[in-house]
Amino acid sequence: MKAAIFDAPRQMHVGPWTKPQPGPDEALVSVKAVGICAGDLYIYSGKNPYTEYPIIGGHEICGVVDSIGSDVTGVQPGQLVVIEPFLSCGKCYPCRVGKPNCCANIKIIGVHKAGGYADWVVAPATHLHPVPPALSPLWASFAEPVTIGIHACRRGEVKAGEYVLILGCGPIGLALIEVARAYGAHVVAVDVLDSRLETARTLGADVLKGNDDLLGQVLEQTNQEGAPVVIEATGNTKVIESTVNLVAAGGRIVIVGLVARGVKVQFPGLDLTRKEMTLLGSRTEVNCFPEALELLASGQIHYPKVATEFDLWSAPEVFAEISRNPDSVRKGVFVRN
């Protein structure tokens, strides 16, 4: 089959790859649309510590079921589906207590296993979710990033009418904005880039510039109380540390952004008790795909409207350009016709 292959950091080409065959409990999916995620950019740049080259990236996948294994039920060839890319072992402590997203032995399609930047991809049938008839493959490919927004909002117990401060308006920040607004929250989005703030504004968020005046502006907007919910989506240590000042006493902080392995984040110890805030991490998702597809099909998510569509086989040129100019694309999706 044909695939767009990461060969080494900043080296990528389109060429042949052995066509996968589904096992007894798997399905072979013909790829139709696949998103460009920050994780894929980490593979391209060599910053992903879990990747071994060569590898086919792409984990925000929508496609048509081509064939199924002998033990598969509930999925039929010809169905349009999205793929849940995180594969847990089902045996470790996190899996046993209902947190397969934190599996000690987790494998990710597009990171540890060949992903969706190809003609076909194999996935467990249990990780396929039928796409509602109203959704195109491009729109359906947004289900995976939307699940990250759903899980973070669930972790933060976001409620209708609440002031929710979202730090970072990159691809994941935009998904957070959309889900929080769908939950009825008053969303205020923060970034240092005007272009990203403009995108957040088009999605219905109020916006604030990420500068030295941010804390004062948040306090002014919240009657000097701080934000009931702060969701961090930058991975910048200084931004993560600022959440303690920005959150209201008794409020909730959700950290979604990733820092490099070994990087320390410091919080003022007294504030942890004085404010009695809830500090939460949020990693990928748990059982969020049905809700994500429902939100997309119902028209409550507008994020795909800001996407740029690319032909899948232009991937080497697209990754090179995004690497040179990260803000040239708000969200990219590869389409295979």
C-alpha cells in the first residue's frame, strides 16, 4: 500500500508499506480523512520519546471498514467509522480501576503502531465507532480531539453558566473551547498570539491576551474571585504555574498541556491549602467518542470550519511548512480520495 512515512526527525516521504491484515478481533479500515495533531508534529520534529522510526503517524482517523476478522461482531464492511487510537492492556492498575487512558502498557495507533497516514490501517473492532449519517469524513475526523475536550471538561466538572478560563488556543485549546461552550459555560480563552485569539473569538469565546495584565483582568471579570475552572492547554511551565493564581478558592484546575519528561512545575504550597483548589490532570479520554460524534452531528461543534484540507500525499511538504511556520495552519486535515 501507499503511505506517508516518518523516516527520522524532519525526514518524511511517500512510498510503499506492507498492507496490514486484520487479526481475528480486528478490522481493516480504508482511510478517508486523518487530522494533523501536535503529537504528529512531535514525531516529525523528533520530540516524541515513544516513537521508533520509521513509523506511519496519524491517529485522528476516519475511514470505511474494508474487511473484518473472523471473531468480529457489530461492525460490517462498508461502514464509515472513526478509530479510538489508544489501546490499553486491560490488566494493570489504571485499567482495573476504570482509567484505561492511563494504562501502564498503553499503545497508540500512529505512535507505537502504524497510523492513518496511509491507504489502510488496522484497529481492534472494539475501537471503531460508527459515524452518524450527517457527518462527512473530514468532520468525523475531529471526533478524537473533541474527546480530549470532553474528558477535560468532565474532569473539571464544567457546568452551565460557569466562568471557564482556557489557557492556550492551539488545536486542543479550540476543542476545549467548543466543548465547554456546548456545556453552556461562559468561556474566556487566553493566548499570546492575536491570530489564535481571533479563531477562538470566531468559535464564540471571549478572549484575553496572555500578558502581565491577565490576572488583573480575570479578577476584574470575576468580582475579584478568580475563575471557578481553569483549563491549561499550552504545556508551558510558567502558564501551568499561573493557574494557582488565576483559579478561585475552591475552584478546579485541569492540566491538559504536556511538558517534557523530567520538567518540574512549582506551585506555592500555602495556596494549595489556603485556596483548597482541586488540581487535576487530564490525559486523552475515557468513553467519550459517542458523545463527541453526537456533538459534531448535532451542530454544536464548529471547529472543523476552521480546518485546512490537504491531500494526504502532500504530507511531507505540509509537515515541512508547518514546522517552519507553526501558525500557518490553525488545524490541518489530510484527505485521501
